Amino acid sequence: MKLPAVARRHGGTEDADLRRDGMLLTATRGLRGFVDGITSVVLSAYLTLLGYSGTKIGVLVTAMLLGSAGLTLLAGTYGHRFARRSILLAGALLMIATGITFASTTVFAVLLVVGTIGTVNPTSGDISVFLPMEQSLLPATTTDERRTAVFARYAFIGGIFGAIGSLAASVPDFVADHTSISRESALRGVFAVYALAGAAAFFIYRALSPAIEPASHQRPAPLGESKRVVYRLAAVFSLDAFGGGFTVQSLLALWLYKRFDLSVTAAGALLFWTGTCSALSVFLAVRIAKRIGLVRTMVFTHLPAQVLLISAALMPNLPLAVACLVARSLLSTMDAPVRNSYVMAVVSPAERAAAASLTNVPRSLAAALPPTLAGWMLAHSSFGWPLIIAGVLKAIYDLTLLSMFRHVRPPEEQAATG
């Protein structure tokens, strides 16, 4: 299936503004990646310290994922009525409020409500309301040929700062060990940092130029001619996300705590290295995509990662499990920038915000139930059943994606083949 290439606005000053806007959006991804990285690691440790069970932790993670899905759906359904920058600014304010609440209360009911309507991210990836807005804006800051590279840079910055955030999860323990501050207070301080990151994001979004808003003939609109392909993509992406919900970073950390009695500091260090490997690998994905295409790159890098995930669950000791997780991290997220680039390529500019939302909302919904099930599993056994289930489901997704979309090519692949 061939799709029409998309024209891009041109003009010296406007192009310079758009390139600057692209850098600003990438900067906010790094900022959010850092605080997502640290909170996803300390969240389960913090809640465990407060006395909450693995089941309750899973329920809270599920609520967070459901809340993210709801906010993303609202942004995609009604976002075309508002300026994109206004939506991003509102999200930054919500981020501030979420961090303040988590830093100031330990009441589970309050945490559950705010976790549902707020922006705290229990995963190592970006599932927030910010993602579809930024994802729909990035293609306008570059050309079709450079689009995947721009998404790779965006993913790299988010991934590397997320890894640094995971490493920074050791700071609360260091503070508690070397000062009079309790471990609970030190962990709670992480969420104060989260609120400060929200304030910084607010000011970065305010600096976006007017050029970031689409031209009048490309104003965001509900899905039209691309509805069929977007719905099919959303369905297969949901299968991937459902599998991934069993191994969100907070629960992967919980498995490491229970299975190998790993400390928060050690788990954070491991997740730093896996996050770093994942971040660096996205640039290789761009080169592979130029040779074999976006869809094949998604599948042929993602499938081996699932074999390694299943293997990690079966390893009898920590060194072997770590080896599998690190090897997996070299492959597991190479599909992310390619996937985002592909979605934006197969729809018209006016449909990008809706497409980004409608491919991310089902992902969040599909990922929402597994954490509760995984938390229940880990409350009853330290064996890596969640990892095995995740690996099998994700492998099925890879084969389904290849079967359904190998002939649906983006504009740059059409041009290359004439």
C-alpha cells in the first residue's frame, strides 16, 4: 500500500523556529524521562516501606496507566479545539500538582485518586498526556527523510535521562544513611523533585514559537481517511502494551527486590545500565530502517528481545538474569522511535494528533490490567511469571505486526523504491 508524501511548510525564519521548537520538545522529553526514571524505581520501594502489599502496589500502577489513557484520549478527542501549546502547559501544571500531592501525603486513597488523574509514570517509557502532543508536533520540525532520525534523538534523550533517573534512585538511600533524614522522607523528596521538573517543563513549553502550531490547512482534526490503518495499528500495539504491562519498570524492580533481594540502589544501577543500552540502541534502529524498512525494523529487533526476557525469568541466579536483561535492553526499545515515525508517516498532518492519541490510548488501557495481575503473582511467588507472560505476548505481537503491515510503506520508502 502506498501513501501520499506530505508537504512541509518552508521559510527561512519559520524553519529555524521549528528546528528550535524540536530541540525544546526533545529537552522536555529528557526532563520528564529523568523524573520518570527515578520515580518508577522508588515508587514500589516507597509504597512497600509504607506497608502496602504487592497487590495494592499493582492496583495503584493500574490506576496510573488507566488515568494516563483517559487524559490521552481527552487530548486526542478534544485537543483539536485548543492550541497544542496550551495543552502542554496544562499538562505541566498537572505534573506540578501530582508531585506535590505524592510528596505531602501517604494516604493510599489519596495516592490512588491522584495517581489516576495525575502524571506520575510507573514505567520506563513515556505514557503521559504529553506524548501524543509532542509526537504529533515533531514531524513538522523536520523532513520526511529526517523524521525517523528526529524521533530517534527524541527517544534517546528520553531514554538516557530515564536511565540517569534510575541511577539517581540511590540518592534517597544515600541521604538517609548519611543524614538525620528518614528513609521515608528521603523517598518522598523524590516527588518534590518531580514537581520541580513540572515547573521547568512549564517554562520550556512557554518558550515554544508560534510556528509550532499547524498551518490553517493542517489544523488538527479527527481521523478521516486514515481511520482504518490507525485502528489496525492501535489494535496490534495494544497487544504489545498488554504484554509490556506485566513488566513495567516499577514491577520489574519489585521482582528484582523479591527474587534476588536486591536493594533500591542496586536495582537503580541495573536499570541505569539497561536504560543506557536501550537509549544508545535507537540510533542503530535508524540505520537498520533505511536498509530494511520501518516495519521490519520494528519486528526483527523486538522479537529477539522477548526471547531474552523469558530467559531472564528462568535464570537460577542474579548474574545470569542481569546478563539477559542487559542483552534485552540492547534490542527492546529500538522499535519505539521507528514505531512513532511510522504512525506519523501513514496519516495526514491534520490527523497526526488524533492518530498519536488513538494509538497510545489503547496501549495505556491494555497495559493497565496486567500490573495488578503481576503484583498479585509477585505477592505469592518470586518466580518470574510476569516476565514469561510478557515475552510470549510481545512475540505474538511482532509476528502479527509483520503480517498486517509489511506492505504499508511510508513516503520515504516509496521514494526509495520509485
